[in-house]
Amino acid sequence: MCLSIPSKVIEIDENNYATVDTMGVKRKVTLDLIAEKVNIGDYVLIHVGFAMNKISKEHAEDSIAAYNEIAEAMRDGEISEDEGNNNYV
């Protein structure tokens, strides 16, 4: 399974590459696969270096909050790293 964490566009260059911030991690992705206009401050979902979809700020913030809750529960031991794995018993 692949999870895409919403990434905030913080810069766009002349070659249609965006620098995005994914929960504090910055990377460059191409915007070439998104038909609609993407602006600085927009949120996108990325997969292997390609922005695939633009999503609303509200949806992005809700998703990030959910990921943060899961990460906190894992840090606190409330959720095992193996939970959800098909081999988990």
C-alpha cells in the first residue's frame, strides 16, 4: 500500500518543478502531470517525484493531522509498527 502525505508547494521554478514541504522534509517534484494551475501555497499529493493531484487546504490539513495522530500513537506504543501488516498476529 502506498500513502501519499499532502505536500505544500513552497517554490515553483521556470521548468515547472516545485519545491514542496512534506511534514518538514523538502524535495523537488515535477508538476507536469497536473492539468490545473498550481500556485505557491497549494497542496499536492506526490508519487516518486511527480505531483499527481492538487488537493484543498482543508483536506490536506485534515490528512496531516491524522498522520500526526498515528505517528504519536506509534511513539507512545499505542500502535505497533507491525499493526496492519498482513503478517501481524
